Amino acid sequence: MLCLIPLLLFAIVQPLMAQNMTLFNAPEWQLTFEDNFDTLNKSRWHLHNDCSTNNRCVQNDELQVYMADQITARNGHLVIEATKETYTSQAAGTRYYRSGRMDSAGSFAQQYGRFEARMKLPKGQGVWPAFWLMPRNGGCWPTSGEIDIMEYVGDKRPKSIYGNYHFGQTCNADMHSKANVCGKTGGSTQVNLNDDYHLYAVEWTPTSISWYFDNQMYYKLDDSLCQSKPKFFLPNKPFYIIFNFAVGGNWPGNPNDQTVFPQRFYVDYVRVYKKGMNNIYYEQKNLLATVATQVPSVVLGEAVYTNNANETINYHAPAPTQKATPAPTPAATPAPISVLSPAPTPASTRKPTPVPTPSSTLAPTPAPTSNPTPVPTPASTLAPTPVPTPAPTLKPTSAPTPSPTPMSTPAPTPTVNCRKMPTVGVKRDELFAAIGQSFTDEEFDQLCFEFGIELDEVTSERKMKEKEQGAKAASGADDAVIYKIDVPANRYDLLCVEGIARALRVFMQKELPPVFRVVEPKKKQVITVKKGMGLETMRPFVVSCILRDVKFTPERYASFIDLQDKLHQNICRRRTLVAIGTHDLDTIQGPFTYEGQAPENIRFVPLAQTREFNARELLDHYRTNPDFKHLKPYTDIIYDFPTYPIIYDKNRTVLSLPPIINSEHSKIKLSTKNVFIECTATDITKANVVLNTMVAMFSQYCAAPFTVEPVEIVYENDGHKESTPNMSNREVITKVKDIQSMLFGTREPIDLSVERICQLCVKMQLQANYLKESHSIKVQVPPTRSDILHPVDVMEDVGIAYGYDNIPVTHPPTQTIGQAQPINKLVDHLRDEISRAGYLELLTHGLCSHDENFKFLNQKDNGKSAVVLSNPATIEFEVVRTTMIPGVLKTVQNNKSMSLKEGLKLFEISDVVVLDDASDVGAKNIRRLCALYTGQTDGFEVIHGLVDRVMQLLGIQCSLEDGYDKNLFYTMVPSSNATFFPGRSADIVLSQNGEKIKLGTFGVLHPIVLNHYDLLYPCSVVEMDIEPLEMNHGDALDRELASLQQTIGLCNPIFQGHANDWKSSGRVMEEMANREKEILAQPIGSSGKSRVRDPKLIKNEPPIVNDDEIATLLKEVNAMPIEKKTKMKGNNEQVEDVKKREKIERNKVIPKAKRMHMKGILHGLPVASNYQLTTTTKEHFEYDSQMKTMNRDKDMSHFRKRDTYSEYVEARARFSKMHSVT
């Protein structure tokens, strides 16, 4: 009921019957909504509860509290009853009248049509019933309009009703008074408004709005009548229905002794019609009504809210809607649409309205001169059922609250961690009371999702204790429901229930963001920062403020303490950057001093203690006493300094020893009225953010809400002075096209005009203005939103407020097929190969300490290679790694319990970062491979073999191989890298077209390196760049893998489990598997021919030789007998066999994939007992057995005494012999 009377487009009906009237032409209309109030359908109507001026959901100085139980359905009528009785709650405060209000925001809204209700009005001084409409998805008031069908102010104008329309182009500014709006009126005759029912209606079209009393039009706004005058703006959004009965206020005045209570506002029925069936917006308890043949998609209607606390701003905007889900009960479907008879009521004639006799035309009377402010409507759109009375939380009751026992500084909250997304635990009932609305868990989860936070868990104190300590410990614990909510790490304003509730209320448009004011006191308090005594290098900064006339309750007190702790764990980095101290100002006297003193000279009684300590004694007490283990970590911050920071008042009374503890003398209690807040810091920016957050969250409890007194800070060192806090807004300018592009790309934006963007900013607590010259939005960022640093942050907030789910799903204009980058494809292949060779893959941290990156590897920092962090969180994360060796070695160091009898193989393929002046960011990423072997021997040959295998996969030959490609090969040259043992390392050099590239180094680690990482066994490591190897070697790698695929096909891939490891189609693999079964099913001696695979299945050249040929070759090379299950042949046949074999030997080509480098793939795997091994598989087992026998008794200890070249040659020879079948 928005009645800014001087800015009111009004039409007043004198209590007269019209002589010349316009009757309701029923056949033109079709019914879209009807409620005859046989029962009170709470799925259709939202009943407001616990709503008053105290919690800002009622304005205009009204006296009532809206309660759901004041609305009933009796004898086919809706009854809203106003009673004179005292009601008290923490949300609503103390009210002396109860009444009711309801709306259809959650179920019905319609654009254009006829809205009517047959009503009987209450009487007496101070009564204020109303029947009115507000927009769904409306902007700030009154830009989307407001239609008041009927308002009545009792005995102040007992024979008049008011029909009003509010509109304007900008927020909080009606234009009709300036526009001298066009319209026409009629006349009236005497009627009784209080004893009889009358029909009140409006007819709303795209060009006009007409008001009717008993089907007689008494005022009309018509756009066509505006010629030389400025035109008004008719609403163009669906509107929903509101009935309410206010008591008192600045328009009707307060009730007097002659006002009799209870008073009742009766509604016989309400009906809505529409011409035609287009653009109907209707939903009944999420059940869509199908009318005629065309009803567009329906979205729930939305309520409208306002915030007038201590301000002249009147803001009205829609609340978020709930997604429709099918209702199980079809009974909620509205009445069928029917064509009406000429009678004024539709098909249902249960309550006919008499057709009045013609009378004279009505004439308007002057508007009243008072200036009431709008009435809010905090409707629940997420739960269209009556909102239960929330549990008392944030508002004080009339009874005094006992003071709690003194509290020490709380232990760190385990749910808040500065290295992960903070989790805030709040009591559900307290949160709902602060929001002013109740939700189901699912509804609140959805609201959190829309706002950009997450309901992580629904639990209770008892459940948490039972989970952590068992059922016995949980006995007697509180069963109150606790919501654990994940909030963004940089949203410090969401770390307490006050911040979450306020943000959600603003997001739901129940209120405007608060305006913070710094109130200058008569005498400003001063903190002087003394120079000297090491304070400049220890904690040089301080900021401070005063909150006056704060009213604490136990819940507020607990939240006040808890927010400090959460800030300490989050932005304050466990008090290393900022430490918060809060004090009872009435127990201390200014001016104050912040200075450094020797620990022995600082003496005071700390919080929660009864005796006096000096500072050194106190820190030792905290470090050794288990009762104060929560404070022990903070003692390290200042323990070793020769002087400690301290804050004194005028009388040299200690306030606090930052960042450790406050004084018992100035502790905060429930009875505290004036709070003195000081924050000492090493980072002045974070100190200001912390102070502003404390002020923003708890200044709402001051006698003058959202006000704060500043404190002047004087730095003796340079004479600098500043006043804190600074609660002014910051400006961020964002281009409109950038916002639209972010949400819609190149497509045409949908409902994202400049005006809409400004409204969405308000939902995220940002004030926005349009800059026409630059087509930009200038956003005023409040002190609570320290996370807004860049225009892109504004764009993100607009996207959240708009709702990402509201962006239509579209298909891109072009279709593309994504695939891996060549370097990533190569890395994936290498990971597979190295893993199959028995290596375990690691993923280590990209940051390390400076010593780990240089000193521990026996290297020196030239200052030109590593990216150094300017503010590392810990000493472990000082630089971005330039080598992956520290991460691999730390893995071994932390896994000493593992058995190294068989050796340990580890590898990692990831990025390192090095400085690069040519890069636009000054650094670049390099993809590298790092592998390690450690065991009872150094395993140099193992790492060497891995290097050769990697190069072999890429088709790059070693310079030691015969016939290598002169344009592309690699060599290994002795290395002088200090990380490795002298003479036991080599550099890997790639030569391509005459250009040489050092890929990396491998070798045995130096004992100094092993000692730094506390490793007992020798280690061999390789680290090499991968990116230079990506040069068009995919074909060679694919050929190698395909060749290996064929070999695996001979080795029964079906039961060895490797058929699908390679890049081949499922059809080909299925054919190979079926062919394998056929071959194995044949008896070995059943034919004179050996079992050779179908050549059609061999897709790659050169062809694979058969089993007989392999067996013969192995017999000749290794001089070992191989049993053949064939018949003895004569001499002539043997000669022919020899000739045939010689011919095969001259032409044969054995693929590289037959080399025995793949333990676990080509041999050593379990084979099903009902299958016979192929000859190739048998030879693999035999060869492996021979190699083990050959090395079984070999003493390898003398290898460490041989020279580098001999060791190198031996390793090469052993590698070649172990990894080749020829």
C-alpha cells in the first residue's frame, strides 16, 4: 500500500451513487483467477507472519504486527481481523496491535485485465485496509508501477476511498505530479462503505487504467488523452494481488479511544479477468492451469519489499521465485474458464453483485496532504505457505538478559581455514529470524545456490558431538538445527549470521543495502603510535573505531566473538597480518598509546585470568599450559622479539597485548554499551578491511543503526594523521556491452537493459548509476564488498543476480571437434609407457622453499631463474619450482617405511616455471619428465634404460646405433651438474638438422643432496624437457604402439587384459580377440603348418614373423635347444628347411616392439589354465629365466669402483642385452 500522497496520482470516490456509470461488460472477459474463500487456501495465498516496523517489513509508522493467525475464512468470506493486544518477539519487537496481510506473489500474477473484489470495510480512527497490485519482476519503486485499487483511511476520510497509481522513470520519484497527468472523472451519490459490501475494481489495458466502484468508473488514466502534456508510463509486467489491514500510521493517524477493537476487513470474493487468452500468467501451488489452447510458460509471481529504516528511500523490487515442480493434488486447479453472462459476476453466481442504477458522473476530490511512506510486503515466494514464527535470535526481548561468565579468546574455529573455502555454522532458527522468513531445507539450499554460496550440511550440536566423540559425549547436547554454509573465501561479510542474513534479504529484495555513516563525536578519541622500540618492524599499523549504544544479547555476543575468530583464521592469517582487540570503552579512558615495551616491563591481568603476569611470563604460560593450547600458535609471532607491542590508555592501563590476548580489565560483557575496537597489523589494507567488516556487521545493533564514531591515529614517526574507519564507497566503472557480452556473448541480450543491470547490482549490495556518455555503469562498492576489485567482479555479480539458469541454452553457430594438444597427447602416451615399466606416478606441489629449489640440490641461485613469491603463506612455499627433483625426493623422504628391497620407481610429468623476459608475464611454463629409482643399488642403468625407451618410442635413434639418422639423433655426454655425483651423470643432447638442444640430465644424485633430504639409499634421477620432443614424432610413436599391439595380440591379450590399452577401434580388437581364440583352439600338431595370424589383421608393416621363425632364431642366437612338436624329417627335407630359414633370415624384420622391455605385459602374467601358451609366450618365459640365472650370482658392488667410461659401457651393454630378443 504505497501512498506518497504529494506524489500521488489519485482518484477519490465521494460516498455517492453514480448517475452516469460505465457497467462491466462481462461477455468481453474470461475468468483467469477466482477465490470465493470457502476455505483459506494457503497454497494460493502467502500469509505474512511476525512482520512489523521493527524488522523493516512494515513502514509508515504503523502500529500493527502482521500475524498469519489474524486471517481466516468464515462463512464464505475472508476475514482479516485487527485486534488490540500486546505481542512481543525478537523479530517484531513489541507491538500493541495485531492484524493480517496476504498476497498471491507465489502463485498468481497477470499483465492487463480486470481485477475486482467485493469487500466490506472496517470503521473507526486509525484503520487502513487496502486492495492493491504490485509487479512481478519489477524494478526499483516506482519504475515498474504500482496500482492501488482501493485504500481507505477510516474516520479521517470516512466517506472516501482512494484509487492510486505510482509510476516514474527513476527510483523513488513519482512523475505524475510533475506531468499533470491526463484523465477524466465522473460524479457520485451517497453510499455506506462500512455496513455493506461493495465491488472495487480496475480495468488495465496497454493504454489505460480505469477505476470502478460498484461497476461505475470514477477515474481513468488514458494515454490517448495526453496531447500537449507529458505522458505517463503504464506498467508492462504481470502484477500480483495484495490484501492488508494496517492499524495507525502517518496517513490515517493512530486509533483513539472511540476506535473499537476488534475491527474486521471482509472480502466476499476476488476475481481476475482477461480479454482473450493470451499472456496469462497463472500458477496454483506449482500446478499450471491450461486455459483454452494457448498459455505461455508460467513463472511464479514475486513479492515486493521495501526498506525505510531511518531513511527516506522507498525501494520496491521483486523477490526471487521458486522453480515450479508438479503438485500431486489436482484439486488445486482453478475453476474452468467460461464465457460470462451480462451479469457482473462470472460463471459462478453464488455471490451476485447487484447492478447499480445509473447516476451522475463522479468527480474527484482533492488529495490528502499528509505524506505516508510505502508499506512493505515481505512475502515468501520460496515457500507459499504461512511462515511460522521464527525463533528469537537477533532482536532483544523486553526482559533483561543475564551477563555470561567472562570468556577468554576462543579457540580457532575448525570450520574456517584460510587455505580452503570457509564453512560458517549458523543456527537455522536464528538465521531465519534474521531473514524474516522460513524455508524448508531444499528451498534454502536452492536460495543459497542462486546467491552463490552452498548449504554444505544440515546438522546439530548433538549430531556433531556424537560423530566426533560418541553417543555418550553427545548426551544432553543441543538439538537445534545448524546449517553449515560454504562461503567464498574473499566474502568476509558472510562469515557471521548477520552478514548472511543481510545479504540474502538484499538479494531477495526485502531491503536495500544499508548506508553506513561515520558520526563525528564532540571529542574524538586518539591513538598515538609511539616511535622507536622496534614497533616499525614488528606491527607498525593500527586502526580503530567506536560503536556507541550497542545492545548485546547472548546470541549477538556469541556472534560478535565468533566473527573475530573467523576473521583471525581467514584474512588475518592466524593473526600474523592483523589482530583484533575489542574493549568496553566505559572501563578505559583516552587518549591511547600504541608502543613497544620490553616484555619484563609489561604487566597486566590477561583475559580469563585472576593474577598479574609480565609479558614474557604470560607467553611461557601459554606455551606450556595445555588449557591454552589454542593460544600457543600465536605466541610464536612475537616471542623472539626484544620488545612486544602494547596498547595503553590514559592511565597506563593495558588494553591488549597484540596479537595474543586482551586485558581482563576492559573485556566485553553483555552489559557493554560502548565498544572500542582496535586492530594492529603488518598490512594496513587488510587492517582496514577487517575493521570495516566488524563495523558493518555489528553497527546494526547500535541505537542509531549503521553509525560509527571514528578514532584518530597519530604516527609520531612521521607526524602522519588519519581517521579510521573509512566507510565511504569505492567506484568501479563497467561497460554495459561487457556485461551483456559476458552473459549472452554475441547474441541479443534478454531482459538485460541498463535499468535492469542497475536493479541487479542492487540485489548484490551495489548501488549503480548509468553513464550515458560512455554507455557504462558506475557502481558504488560499499565497504562490506572488499572482494570487488575489478569490473569483471561487477559482471560476475550481475550474472549471479540475473541467474545463470535464466540464460537460454543455445547451440554454437559452428560445430568443432575437440582433441588433445599434441604435447598433451605425447605426455599421455609417455605416462602409459612409463607406468607399464613399473614406475609410480606422482603429483607434487608447484611451490617449494628457496632452499629446496637451490641449496638442497647443491645449486646456487643466480636470481634469474626462479619466480619468487613476495608474500608466501609459509616458508615451504617461497618460490615456484624450476625443477621437479625436490618434490620427488620429498616423496621418498616421507615414505621411508616402504621396502626398497626390489627398488622404488617414481616419476612425474608436469610443469616448472622459469623467468623469461620475452614473455608478456615475465615467466613461462616448461613441461618436463622427472623419474627416480632408489634401492640397494643406485639403479643408474634403470634410469638410463628409461631414457633410451622414451627416445625409442619417439623414433629418435642414439648416436651409438648403426645407421642412425644424421639429421635427428640424440647423444649422451658427461655432465658437470653439481646435483649429481661427479662422473656418474650425463646430459641428454638432441641434435636436429645440425642444431643441438640440451633436453636434461640423468645420473646418480650427489651424497650432499641425499643428506639434505635425509635419504639413506642411493638414488638415480632423470629430468628432461618434453616439449622439444613433440616435433612431429606422433607418427613414429603411433607406429611403435601399433607394432606392440600386434605382439600383444600373439600373447593372448584377452586374458592378459591389454586388448583395450591401445588406440584401435573396438571392431578391430574384437576381430583380433576372436581370431586369437580360433588359433588357440587348434591343436598344435594337428597340421603341418604353424599357427600364423591372418595377414588381413596385420595393418602395419613390416609383417610379424611366425612362431617357428622366432623359435629358430632364438635357438641360433642363444644356442639353446627348443623342443618342436613336429615329425622327424629326412635329410632332403632338412636341407630344404635350412634354405628356407636362410631366406627368411635375409628378409626378416623384427619389430622393435618385440624387445623385452615390458615386464608385466609380454611375460610374467597369469594365463588361464585351459589355454596353451603360444610358442612366443613360452620363449619369453624361458628368456626371462635365463636372464635371472645369468645375473643371480653376479657381485655388482665393484661397479661403484670402476671409472665412468667403463660403467657407462657396461650399463649400455647390459641394457641392450636385457632389452632385445636378437
